[in-house]
Amino acid sequence: MATGSCCGGMQVGTLAEIDGVEALSVTLLRLWCSGPGSQEEVWNAFALAFGGRQGGAALRSFEKLVALLCGHGHRPLVRQAVGSRDLGADERVFAHLIGAGATCDREQAAVMATLMVRPDVVPMVATLAQEVGVTLRRLSLRPAALPVTTAHGTGQPGLRLRH
């Protein structure tokens, strides 16, 4: 879904204001939701960092998480354009969800999930957020494997940028 001026698309900050794992999560979400070509870029990042089997498992967790958020959300998930410096409200909640997962804070991940999905889906989202968060923390330590995206000026270590 495109940028919006209300609800989930409202600008609440910039990518430069959030940490590396959270910024990476937003970048991957934007890429994944941009279509097959961009999804291949996400797959390549996981495969390069973790190999085919582990990369495939990591990708499946990410894919399941995004599918749950999009399929069981309170409303459609709003994202900014791939190259945007802006950070929308939905993206900020997603980033915090993944950030909580990366630190294995399932309780906080569950709180963030309640803002995005129906109550019956919250436990699955929190579990997947932890899997994805830990994976993205590991991925962020392997800069050569990170996806190369349109410049958005985050200045975050590990995010490689290209036009």
C-alpha cells in the first residue's frame, strides 16, 4: 500500500532515527512488499548470509510474519516507498516489533503485535518476530550480504545503498 497522510502512513520520523536492525527490518519489509524482483533481493541477502538451507528457513519466517501482518491486520499495512527516508507509523511499529524480537523480549513483541493484528494471531506474530529479529541481528553483522537498496540516507552501519 502506498504512503498515506493518515493512520499508518503518517510520517513519524526517519530511518536515520532508528537502530540498524530496526532500519533493516523496514527496508526488508518495503522490498518484500514491492514485488517479485525485490523479493529476490531479500532472498539473496538471506542466502548469501546463511547459505541455502538456513537462508530458506529465515526467509520462510520473514514471509510468514509479513503474511500474518497483512492477512490478519486491523487494517492494511501502510509502507513508504523503498527509497524513502521517511518512516511511517506502521513501519515504526513493525520496526519496534522486530527490535523487541531481536532482543528476545517476547512480551514487548506481543504488545507491538496487538497494535497490528487480531488478538488470536498475536502469539504467532510475537514468536515469528523473535525468529526474524534474531535473524536480522545476525544478518546486520554480515554487511556484504545486506540488500542493496535505493538510497534513503540512514547512515546506519551495514545498510548498503545504491541507486
